[in-house]
Amino acid sequence: MALRAALLKSIWYAFTSLDTEDSGKVSKSQLKVLSHNLHSVLRIPHDPAALERHFSDDDDGPVSSQGYMPYLNQFILDKVTEGTFVKEEVDELCWTLCSKKNYHPADDQLLTNQDALRLWCLFNFLADDRYPLTLVPEEVEYLLRKLSAVLPVELSCVELEECVSQECVSPSQECVSVWSFLHLVNRSAVSRGVDADSFSLAVEKVYREVVGNVLKEGYLWKKGHLRRNWTERWFCLKPGSFSYYVSEDARDCRGVIEMDHNCCVEVLPDRDGKRCMFCVKTLNKTFEISAPDSRQRQEWITAIHTALRLSSSGRWSLHEELKCIRREQRAERERRRVLRVEETRRLKELQEEREEQQVELQLLKEAQKQSRESLQREEQRRRSQHEEMQNTLKRQLQEAQEARENLRAEVAVRDLEAEHQQRRIRELEDLHQRLQEALQLQIRARQEEETYRYTQTRLLAEEEEKVKSLLALQEEQEEQILQTEREKQELKLEMERKCQALEEAQGQLDKVRASRRRVDQDIAAAQRKLRQASTSVKHWNVQMNRLMHPIGPGERRASSGNLLAPPVRIPSVSESESRPPEKQTIKQNSLDCGESSSAENMDCGNTENSEPTDV
């Protein structure tokens, strides 16, 4: 999101530079060229017909910035991938387009084109996302202070305020445009007598720090891991990495130390002839480094802690965070100013109410004074009347006494009225005193409320940080819970498959056992049949031996009655060897026939399930 906003700022300058008539619209041919150049520097494929299709309803007329934004978002910014292009090339392209129209350097120009480009990038970085892009005086003063801190000559606070007040767009808005800012910087540098080389180095350093996110850089001594010798390297610290190079031009990188949560920095005691040592520890290595002095070592350690803090919080720009903090502080100051104005208005209202009460009190005092004067006049008149009545109406003493009593009653009534007026005055004075006390109490309450609001803001900020950390822990726990649930589901499915396989194996085992029992029964039956067959074979072999025994000369043939029990004669070895081969062949054939017949008889015996009798 931050990259998209930064690209939009640069592209806005390029678009407005093409608007030569200041009408807010640009011709389509110029937009084609701008789009083609943007596709080239952003390393994204270009579709020449996309612009024509997008603005097919308005072929001839120019296109405004609002009309170009949908095409810019859909065909350019949505396809941008961070890391595939060089942001400096985009800035240089947009600066080349807008500087030709708006930037007109003076004769005593100190800024080079490269310095103006970097100051333009710094201005865009600090400007808010409101168009046209301007910079509030606080940010201009902040940037001038950064430049003057690097320069050999510093500007005083009065000079900075005067420069900013002179270059404001209008007294009501109090904002500075980028072109006024460039003239302001050039005039300030020329008035202080700064040379061009020093100013270019200062601009480059501030640019690398603010836009390039370089927290700190400089020469340090590093101890090798293999030869264990000390070598001077140029170190460059960023929020995500700690790189070291052979020289200051940062071309030959010798290594990069990742700044993550596994990294830490520690102070080391002096040894090996090196002072002001510290080490950066990672999971695999420990880098021993030596600074020139203790102040430099402390600055490097503080910068590394800042890089680790930014890396752990997922932020990659210190000045982006500082810009947000300054913006919040300005909003807070504006809110306090509004509260002070409101408080002043309320105090004025209370003051006016108090003045009205004082006027009313003055009127009451004047009325009391007039009543006293009237009473005095009435008393004088009454006395004169009484004297006249006493002198002229002595005969009417009773009437005069009655009149006197009436007058006394009237005086008593007037006295009561005067006493009532005095009591009313005292009540008003008490009311005035109470109003004074209430005003003081309200002022103290406002002060306490201001203190409470400040404390509450600080507590809310701390609570917000805690809530963010708790939300992060909660998300991590939810991810672990989801992973555990997935693992449980997988184990459950695996157990179900194994149970099913076990049941199938158990069924197959039961089948195998049943088959084994049947095979055992078949084997037992076959063994019985085999025993029966061997008995029959032995019987028939005996019979065949008897039948095949030759009858010698002089021997008598056995009678039919003795046929079943012929004499058995076992030939000797010599006789069997001297026997002619024809007879052995005949005997072998007869044995084969006997075996075949015995096999047939065995089959028949197995079929009939009858056991042969022994001979």
C-alpha cells in the first residue's frame, strides 16, 4: 500500500506536467507515451490496445486525471510487484517529465539536477496523500533541519521560520509546494555560502537515510571468522539487514547480517588491542565489531536496537514511522487548539454572564438608592405636613394622631420594603461569590480534565499496543489450534482406515483359519488314504514278487491251494548281478504294471471307502 501511494505521487507529477494548458486534461497520445514508459520502468508487459479499449467512448477528446486513474489502477498499479523494478528509475522518469515544465533554476543555482531530483523525492516522501501535493511548514522545517545538521553551516531557528513563512503558498493554508521548496533550499544554501560538493553530499546522505531507509553507515573494524584477523569494512544498517562492504562505494558486498528476532547486540570488553567493541549475535554466527570511540559504539548499538524493533514490528522505514508520529502530533495539537478556542469561548460567555450580573447588581443598588432618596423626600414632606397640621389643626388632634398612626404604618411598610431590598442585595452578593467559586472550580476541573485526557491518551496508546500484541498471540494460537485440528482430523481418518484395514485383515484371517481347518481335514483324509494306499501297495508288491518268482528245474508248481502262500526266496547279490538284463527289464515292467494296478486299486479303494485286508 505504501509503495502504491509513493508511485501515485510520482505519476501525478508526470500527468500534470503533460497538461500544458492547465485544464486538468491530457491528450490520449501523450498518455500512450506515458503509459508505455511506465510499463517499461515498472517491468510489466504492455498492452498498446488497452488504452484505446478503455477510452473507446471518447476517441478524440483529452482525458482527465480522474478518467486516467481506472486505467492506471487496472493495467499498471495492480500488476506492479515489489522487488521486480527499481523505484529510482520511476522517480527519474517522472522528474524528467515534470521538471521541464515547472522547475526553472536561477542563474546562481547551487543545486544540480541530481540534487533537485533527490530533494523532490524527499518532498514526495514527507508529503501527505492529498493532491495537489504540498508540505506543511513543520515538515519543511524538519527537512531543512536534517540538511543543516549534515552541512558544515547550520541555519538558526529564526532563519528557518523566516524561510518557511516566505515560501508558503498562502497565509491561510501555510503549505509549501515542491518548486517553492527547491527555490527555498537553493536560496538558503546560497545565502549561507555552502559549496556545491558539500551540499550534494548532504543531500545524498539525507536521501539515503530518509528514502533509502539507511539507519546508520560508516567504517567499523570486523573480526574474521576463519583467519580471525581484524579488517576495516564499510557498514550499512537498514531495518531488515546489516551489510558490510569493502569500501564506501558499497559495490563489493562481503556479507549481510539478517536483523530478525533471533538477532541481538551486546557490549564486549576491550581485548586483542581493540577498544569500544560490541558483537552482533545470530543463530549461527557471532560478529565481533570495534567502533572508533565509545560514542560511535553507543550510536551503533542504539541504531541496531532501532532496526531490531522495526523488524520485529513488521515496519521497514523509521522515517515513515516518524512521519506518522509527527502527523499524529499535529492532529493532537490541532485538537488541543480547538479545545482551547472552545474553552476561551466558554470563558467569554461566563465573563459576559458575570458582567450582566454586575450590571443587574448595579441597577439594584441604584434602585435602592432611589428608594432611600424617595423615603427621605417623603419623610421631609411628611414632617412638613405634620408641622402644618400641628400648627393649623390643633383642634383636630385626634385626627392628627390617627394620621400619625397611618403614617407610622406606612413607614413600617417602607422599612420592610427597604429591608427586603437589602436582603436581596446580600443574596445577589452571595450569588456573585458562589459564581466566582464555581468559575474557579470549573477552571480547576478543566485543568484536571486536560491532565486526565493526556493520561487517558497515554493509557489508550499502551492498551492499544497490548491489544495488538494480544491479537497477534491470539492469531498465532488460532493458527496452532487450526493446525492441531487438522492433524487430529488426519489422525482420525488414519485410525479409521487402519481400523477398517484391521477388520478386513481379521475377516481374511478368519477365512484363512476356516480354510486352514478345511485343509487340515483334507490333509488328514489324504493321510488316511495314503496309509491305505501304502498298505495296498505293500500287499500287491508281495503278490507280484510271488507271481514273478521263476520255477527252477525239478521244482514243483505250487498247487492252487498253496498259491497264496508261495515260498519266498530272496536272491543274493551275485545272482542279481549275474541275472540277464532281459529278465531285469521284464521284472521292471512287471513292477511298473504292479504299481499302476496298485494305484488303480488305491483309487478304487478311496472311491469305495473300504480298507484292504492285510495278507
